[in-house]
Amino acid sequence: MPARPILELVNVTKAYRVGETVTWGLRGLSLRIYPGEFISVMGPSGSGKTTLLNIAGLLDRPTSGKVYIDGLDVSRLRDRELARLRNKYIGFVFQQFNLINRLTVLENIELPLIPRGVPRHERRKKAEEALVSVGGDPSWLPKKPLQLSGGQQQRVAIARAIVGEPLILLADEPTGALDRRTAKRVVNTFISLNKRGQTIVVVTHDPEVANCTHKIYMIRDGNIVEVVEPDISRCIINTVR
Ligand SMILES: Nc1ncnc2c1ncn2[C@@H]1O[C@H](COP(=O)(O)OP(=O)(O)OP(=O)(O)O)[C@@H](O)[C@H]1O
């Protein structure tokens, strides 16, 4: 295992204040993720999984504690610097697809490549490759997201997350909206991305998805309570159902 984690959370808390009420999303969580790892996070509803991904993905800041990306303390960075790091390091698949409905599928997928100055024809090629690799069809490219089914939209969102070859892919319930056959394809995509070195963190309620990863972090009340060894024979791609 390389010495330096690609992502490290140290004693991270997150408090949500609504009026007088404070809800704790995370309560002093620490976590290290090394390059090439493929991990999953499971836990009951409200345990802090989405909060964890938002903080790890630099979409939100902790109330206290430290977040390091590739050894860099991101706590003091301004929003613009955070956004730059996010574009370079992180691909995000959201529970709700979060596609931009007035843009075409192609325009959605190529978005992360625009700040990097990738020429138009190359953006198109990479976008098409990313879409096909997650089981999508090139005929979707000129369409608007709302002309596609929910499962198709989620595949577009995954294509957008991987098109820029991020160092870390963070996925929040990536198969939740997909039928089983499509879910298998998406998990296969994650597995082959990981084999090519992609670091992946997947939040999932589905044990058949978690069992395809290398390590399962169980989270409860804003903290990791257990690390479980997956059973690969119970990975969705190895089940006949
Ligand atoms: N924006 C917010 N404002 C107030 N409380 C919030 C906010 N976001 C999350 N919380 C609270 O923080 C805690 C953790 O929420 P989080 O969404 O991270 O859980 P989760 O494990 O992802 O849940 P689920 O599986 O239902 O998506 C919950 O008690 C939740 O109500």
C-alpha cells in the first residue's frame, strides 16, 4: 500500500443548524483512502453517508476536523481553489442524477473537460466512449436528459463523472435507480475502472454492490463502526438471479 492516502479525513464533524436545532451529520469520523482502493460505505438512512461523500468530494466543508486530498490540507482553501481541485481530482455520481436539463447529453458529459481546455472533437470522442462504457448508446448524445428514462439518465451521470478520468470517483447509490441488468453493467464498469487504477468510493444500500468492492465501511450515527470484508461470491456480477 502506498504511504500517502489520496484522501484522508481526520476527526471530521458536520453540524447542520436549522433554527435552534442542531443535527450532527458526522461525529468525529476519520478515514484514509489509498490510490487504487475500491471501497463501499453502508449504513442506515440518516447515518451520514451523503454528508461523508459531500465532504470527501469537496462539495461541503466540515464543521471541525481536517480533509486532505493527496496530502494537501483543503480546509483553508477558498471556494475557487476548491472547485479547481474538485474538477481535477473528483468525479461525482449523485443519488439524483443532477444533470442539466437544458443541455444535451453530450454537453452534460463533456462539462468536466471544458475547464481543462480539451478541444471540441476530443471532448466529443471522450464523451461518447464514456457513455458507451457505462452501457449507454451514442444515439442519446444529441438528446436532452428528460427525453431519457431514469436509468438512462443515471448512466449519463456516471459517464460525466468518469469522462475526466478523476483520481477519485465518489458514487452515492449509483445503481439505486437502475434495473438489475443495467446495475450489473455499471458495477462491471466500476470494476474495470478500478482495475485500471481508479480509486472508487461507493455509497450503497445494496449488499450485492458492496460485496463487489474491496472493503465495506459500516457507518452509524456519523461514525464508522465496523469494517467488513466483502464476500465476492455475493457480488451482483457473480449472482445468477
Ligand atoms: N441540509 C441538512 N440540513 C439539516 N440536516 C441535515 C442536512 N443534511 C443532512 N442532515 C441530517 O444529517 C444526518 C445525516 O444525513 P445524511 O443525508 O448524510 O444521511 P444518509 O446516511 O446519506 O441518509 P440516506 O441513506 O437516507 O441518504 C441526518 O440526521 C440528516 O437528517
